[in-house]
Amino acid sequence: NAGVTQTPKFRVLKTGQSMTLLCAQDMNHEYMYWYRQDPGMGLRLIHYSVGEGTTAKGEVPDGYNVSRLKKQNFLLGLESAAPSQTSVYFCASSQLMSQPRGTQYFGPGTRLLVL
Amino acid sequence: DAKTTQPPSMDCAEGRAANLPCNHSTISGNEYVYWYRQIHSQGPQYIIHGLKNNETNEMASLIITEDRKSSTLILPHATLRDTAVYYCIADPYSSASKIIFGSGTRLSIRP
């Protein structure tokens, strides 16, 4: 099992450019999440999904869109990148039924720099 | 969702027990207490969780007060590899509500 993987690991964007971050999990988990972490800060939830075809807003959703077309994949899109979106992005997944939902498995992160 | 409060930083001597406190005075009856840690910008790692009873696994022990308003994570024999930021989270079971990580406690282990 690879667990949770994220692509790419690092990216530099210019202001106004767009990009998509890909998260994939091979644990057949129902829940998937996208977080951002700014330097010296805790994680903040951007969007999450409770199952294939569903998405919901988290704590800081503005400027981001997400899609969950397949159960194993959760995509995070930046339509027009801004310097304030410079951050480390973590994806996570968790199983709904076999254990309390809060046990999340995290990916290694994507470091994004917006110039 | 209950909010948790943790000290911003702590330190502990290598080989000693590290006791990390967490206050969750507004926790409701169906909210589990979870602990995660994050080592040097890696993805957070699950440590342990509990509802009412004390719990122990190969990584740590979790002591929850009888009124459930606070808990303590215990690393019995801290090593340098335990240096990390530790997050305490209160999370309702099988709910789609938002999970709040907070700022955590930065634990430093002294050689």
C-alpha cells in the first residue's frame, strides 16, 4: 500500500496562473480532505469530501475548487493563484465505518510558492 | 465542535516521560479526543484516540479526566525522534463536520 500520495511535491507559480494538485489514496477510504499549512501555523481545512461525487467547504475555501470524480482521487484546483496561497498543502483520507472518522492518514505534502 | 487549548511549547529530557496537556472544556458526549504529531513539516501522523477511558498503544498513553474536560498524552520514554508538534483534536464520530487542528504544542527533547 502506498497510502496517500500527492502530486506534485513542489511547484512555483506566477500570480494569476492556475494549477491542480492531485491526491490519491489506495485504502478505499470514504473521506478525503485538503489542508493548508502556513509557516509556523497549524493545519487549516480547505475542502473535504464524504464520498465519491461529493464536496464540502472547510475553514478556508475561498480561491480553491475541488472535485472527487473517483473515490480514490481528490483534486484541489487554484484558478488564479495569489501570493497569499503560498503554503504547504496536505491531503488526508479516513474511513467512515471501520473506525471513528477522525483517524486520518496524511500525504507527504505539496509545497507551493506563488510569486 | 469543541475547541482545544494546548501550551505552545514544552521540553523534556531524553529518556523521561513527556506529558502533554490538552484542555477541551466544551467537549460534547460524542466527541473523541485525538492526538496527532507532525515531525518537521512532514504530514501529520496519528498517535492515539479515546472517548472516556484511558488508552494505551505502542506509541503513547492517553489519560482523559473523568469529566472529559481535559486530557494528557504521555510519551513514556521520550527520544530525540519524538521532537515534533503535537496536536490535540476533539472530533465527533461519524459526522461530516469540520475538523480543527489548532496550533498544537511544539515538544523539544533535550539530549
